[in-house]
Amino acid sequence: MAAGPDLAPRGWMSDVSGALGDLALYAAAFAFGVGSGVLPVILNAEVYVVGMGAFVPHPELLVAILSLGAGTVVGKAIVFELVRRGSTKLTAGRPVDRPPARNRVTKALRRGGDRMLKLLSHRYLGSATVLVSSATSVPPLAVVTVLAAASRLPLWLFLLMVGIGRTSQYLALAYLVHSAAP
């Protein structure tokens, strides 16, 4: 039986297809980052990082995580600017009705989160809240983004803290998943 033609790319063509595949991975990570920055409940970046950590090889994983982090910063910049331009009715100190905490851990997390949110009223101390929130998700970054935009926190400082916090969180999570994968 005669063998059919070999359809595998050879030479420079395989280099081009490999580079385009990597570029598509980085572009998809960036686009997902933008989407997760704008719609964090629907597009969960942490789940995306777990998937990448399990299936993407090491050198490409690092660039893809950096691309995801950059996309997240762009998405949060969009939300920050939209809130800031329409934030005349928002105040960072307005009380919110919440159900009572059910256990000591929840109470402690809530107290810590409330203290961090109070820092947002300070022009530069609020950046600590953004950094902690973006690295640990306590308090939730979506809430911090809205309150930071309504406060006096400068956009450049907000974006810097989100970039550092989210990228370090993504890198740590990807490292844990990638090192545990067979």
C-alpha cells in the first residue's frame, strides 16, 4: 500500500506555524485578561491560569501569564474610567446592608476587608488596598475598582498596583499548577 503525502509542515513553514500558534496563545490570554477585567464574574482569570498552567509549556507559559496580566490591567482601566466619569453619585463611605457573618473566619475577613476599603479614601494609602486586593482577592477587586475610581486614587497608581498584584498572583498560581502537573 502506497503511503499518502506527508502533510506535516517542514522547514521554515513549521517555524512560522509555531510562531503563529504562540502569538495566538498570547493574544487569547490578553483578550481573556481584558474580558476578565471588565466581567470578572463571567470570565474568571484564575481558572484560565489553572488551565494554562496544566497544558502550556514553560517558556510560553511565562509570556502568556504576562500577557494575561497586561490584559487584566487594560480591562480594569476601562472599568475605572467608566466609573470615574459617572461617579458623581458614588461615595466610598456609604454604608451597605450585609447579612451577618456566620463564623469567626468570615468575621475576620470582613473586618480586614472593611479596614482595607477605608484606606481607599486616602490618596496614596489606597494603593495598599488595591495591591492586597489584586494579589489575594480580599476584598474583591471588582468592588475595590469601583470604590477606587470613586475616590481620589490616581489612575496610574491604581493600574500599577493591579498589574503587580494580579501578575504575581497569576505567576504563583501557574507555578503551583505547572509544578504539580505530570
